[in-house]
Amino acid sequence: MKQDIAFIEKEELKVKPDSAALGFGKYFSDYMFEMDYHADLGWHDPRIVPYQPLTLDPAAMVFHYGQAIFEGLKAYKAPDGSVQLFRPEKNMKRLNGSCDRLCIPQIDEEFLLSAIKQLLIVEKDWIPEGEGTSLYIRPFIFSTEPYLGVRPAREYKLLIILSPSGAYYGDQLSPVKIYVEEQYVRAVIGGVGHVKTAGNYAASLKAQEAAEANGYAQILWLDAKENKYVEEVGSMNIFFKINGEVVTPKLNGSILPGVTRDSVIELLRHWELPVREVKISIEGIFKAHERGELEEVFGAGTAAVISPVGQLTWNGRTITVNDQKIGQLSKRIYDAITGIQYGKLEDPFGWTVKADAVEV
């Protein structure tokens, strides 16, 4: 796809928020990328336009049949002032995987990454520079054809919006309390748990709401068939350090293949530390704790990078992990990945991509 990206300038820019009070997903930049699809035209009319509300037909198929997918990645300000992306090609590939599963037309991955870079050049001043801050990038696609009938739509819209994000943990990593969900399930093998579709997250809200009401930060999801094997924690992948070895649930068709998950595995192998992708029972985790072998537990995802777990509750039993302190390995992984993301450490893997290398 070789298309020029149009630029529509905004008359008045927003006042940027204080970087100390950003939070996550609260503020949005001045511009967004927009592109449309029609079965007769393909993907067309790429443009960078002022961030603004959308007008959709009430019969737009996304409202009725849920064809909606998204991705999430971040831009980081390096010490030399340049802008970096972290393994963005994996997000582009995963977006197309989500497209395929929901019968949405494929996107040219190279073109989409170029569009993200051009949008970032326009919005470079929106990338915060405080410790641990970043600019969150949300590409998403949804069906817009006005039609009532269960079939793939013939019309879609792709948008990319940007949101400045604060440091996830403030000035230190804080272990969280996790509730192991036994009534609800996140996804089933053969379903859409392995892709980023909006419905996955809507289905998780009921259990998450109940967990938060009881003082837990997140849900640990078990498999849908036997309700005994660990899958994900909240919207993150999960890792356990047991007797010196790191294990994480093997991808099985209902677990999202996280970019951070893959990075953690590659990093551990680079350090020549034992790591395996295996089927993990929750009972096995609690027995490992009884034996004194459960050393660390942590989630891995784009928003937090690494989220240490200090407590797990399942079947009326509660265990404490590492005295509710962040483990040495969790901290080492967090420091290594964030150091590479922000350009403060050497990148031996070629994970980072300069985002200000194209001209508008």
C-alpha cells in the first residue's frame, strides 16, 4: 500500500496536562489518524485529522455484531530527545491476526507503522518526559456499514489515537493482591481469547468488578473447560518463579500472545536462566507455595511492563508471595525492559525502532 497521508491542521491546540497527574487513558492528543475501508475500494483515504467525535449510523454493524479490534503500544522519549517504539512490528502483526479472526480486511503492516510514525512526528510534544511516562498508542478497527444481518461488514474505519500516560507505579513497583476466578471465564479455546477484540474485555468486567469490591487488584483467569489451569491475570500474561525456574502458561488458542510476554522469555533465555512455557495448574502453584518453592509471581503487559503479585486467593485459601515484596528477578526484568524502551540501556535484541525517521 503506497498512499500519501493527508494532513488537516487544527486551528487551536489543547493545553497539555501536567505530567505529574496523567494517569492512564484520561487525556488525548490534538490529532488522530483515520482511514476507511470499502469492499469496492479497499483501504483508502489515509489522513491525520484533529481529534474529534465520530458520527456513525445507528445501524453500524459494530453496535450489533461486535466487529471491533484494537492494539496497544507506547512511544518513549530517549535521553537524546529522539522518540522510540518497542517492537512495534509485533503489534502490527498481531493486529492483522485479530483482523483475520474477526473477518476484517488485512492492513498493510509497513504502511500502518509508517502512519504511526508520521502521527508521532506531528504529536511529538505530547510525549511526556517524566520518569516512567510515555505516550500510549491505540490503533483500532471497527465495522461501520449500516446493515442488520449477521455477516462480515463491507465497510470499516481504522483510527489511531494517542494518550499521554503517567508512571504506572509512581516511584516504586508495588505487589498486588490477586483473586483466582472460579465462576466466570475469560475465553475458550477456539474462541477469540488469543486476539484483541473488544468483546473479550467486556466479558471480563463482571468478575473484575466483584474482585475490586473485595479489595483485589486483578483476576487470575483459569481455563474454561476444566477450571483448573492458569491462563492470564487481568489483561496481562502471568509468570511464576518456582524453585529457580520461571514458568508461564503455554499459548493454547485462548491466551493472548503478549509482546511483553515474548520479551520476558527472550530476556531470560539471553541471561541463560531456565524458563519454560507449560500447562500450569492452580493447585500446582499452591502446592509449590506449601513446599516453600514459589519464589515470585508477576504479570507482564504493555501498560505496567511488570506487575509483581504479592498475594493469591483461591478456593478460600490465601497465600503470600515473597513477603509481598517485589522479587529480585521481577525487578531485574522490569529494569532491563524499561531501560531498553527508554533508550537508557543497550538494546542487544534490536527491539527498539526510532519513530522520528520519516517526514510528514
